[in-house]
Amino acid sequence: LVEEIVRLKGINAIPATFPELRQGGQELPPDYGIKKELKNLLESLGLYETIHFSFMDPTDLKHFDSKLALKSVELSNPLGLEDSLLRPTLLPSLLKTVAFHQSHKITNARFYEWRHVFKQGQEKIQEEEKVAFVLSGEGLGRHWSQKGELDFYDIKGIVEKFVSHLGGHSCEFIPTEASFLHPGKRAAVKIGNFMVGLVGEIHPDVAEYFSLKGSAFVAELSWQEMWRFIPPTQKQFRPYSHFPSVERDLAVLVDVALSAGSLLEAIRQAGFPLLQQVSVFDVYSGASLPTGKKSLGFSLRLGRNDRTLTDSEVSDIYYKI
């Protein structure tokens, strides 16, 4: 029709107009920026992002966590039995990816995934966004001349780094009974009064089912639970102190059942605001100690930003701790 009008009237009779330009697209979600920062952080720590289908095999889930399988969501028209469930957790997919790489002589696996999971609620299907990590192979950050295996503290350090990037928060690690994790090498991750995830070594029975060679360490965190801890304002740089800090060591004898995390929190509260950093550097339990006791060694760093601490100030805060 347009061509016929142009033929009858002539193209010179039609004024030249520039087409109206409209800005397309949509607004970015509010967590887009922080998620991009956290992904860059994980990749700077040597992890590679993976993307899997949201479906999984019910047999895999049953061998991974039988209790979690009871809350799974079945598809009404799946492509096949191996894809008949919506994933309630990201970890089985990551473990299968690790096993695939190990079968191709790639023993060092560092992966993470940031996706949605699904489980059956009381009235409707619940959807939740989670981020999961898996480590397998040689230890992180080792020198080329040193051969060392991964341990629980490698994955624990990644979780601590991830949480601290949310806004300077610290997390607490408390006992858990997660069946797919190794007893004695598993913990629940807690920020404030909220449980945000799990961390630990995969149970040997689960590792055998997924054909894993060696140990695998995993963590899975709930983004919905962690989102509440992101500060509403932008991060601000805090200048470094121009004055020297003071370092002290502290050894305490406590019950074996007492966690180091609870002692760290107590030390932070007692040392505020002069305590800049505290960490555990030694754990000892042996025949020289009373039955049911252990010795924990803490490294303390004290200081101020406006002046050097006096000996009396250091002694007062040390004995207060």
C-alpha cells in the first residue's frame, strides 16, 4: 500500500522525518550490582561459574538427601525419569560436574552456581535463590612446590570472604546434622540470628555414589536470607591507620564442646572498639590437658586510628578480654 501511494504521489511529495527513538529495556533488579561484585569475588578466588538445568534425577536426590527428597517437586510431563524433578538444591548438579571433570583427568575443580531451587510447601511450590560452591583437588593458594589437599578451612574461608563482602558482616559456624555432609566436618552458617546455609565435606557414601575421586567440599547459601544484611547505602572507604598496632596472643583452656566461634564473638564484644582483628592460630588437645578440655590460641590485634595505644590501655583491654 505504501509503495502505491509513493508511485501515485511521487516520493518528493513525502516529507523526510526522522523516526522516533524510544529507549527500550527494563530496569535492573536492585541486587544486580552486588551480585555482580560477588561473582567477580568468587572468580578472583579461582572459582568458575556453572549453569545447569533446573531438573534432576529423583535417584540422585534420594542418595544425596532422603529427607530433602520428600519435599521435592515432580514435573507432570517430564522429558524423562532423569529430569522428572525440580532441583531443591544446587549441590548434586555441581558434584556430577566435578565427577565429569575428574573422569577427564581434571582433578582440580573450583565451581559455583547461582540459581533458583524449588521445594514443595504446605500450600504451594516455594522458589528460592541460592548460591553454591564446590572445591576438589589440591589446596587453594599453595605454592607450586608444595602439594597439599583441600580441607574444611578452604571452603570455610571462601564462605567467610563471601559473607564479609555483603557489608563487613561476620558469620558463625555452628553444628549441624546434615546427612550429606561428613560428621565432624560440617557446619551451619549463621549471620546474626538467621541461618543462611551449610558448609562442609561431602559424606563418603554420597561421594561414592557420585563417583567422586577424593574429598569434595561444598557450601550452599540462601540469597534471600543474606539479602537482608546488605546495607542500603553505598560502601565508603575507611582510611588505614597511620599508627602502629599492637599484637598479643591469648591461650584459653575450655571444654571440648565449646566452639571457637562463640569464643571469637565474645572476644570481639569484649575488645570493642580497640580490637581490630582476632583469629584462631592454634587448637590443642592431648594427654597433658585434663579430660574433656582443649586449649585454643587466639591472635589479637589492637589499635586506634588517631594515636598509638599506651601500655596501660593495651593491658586493660587484654585483661578485659
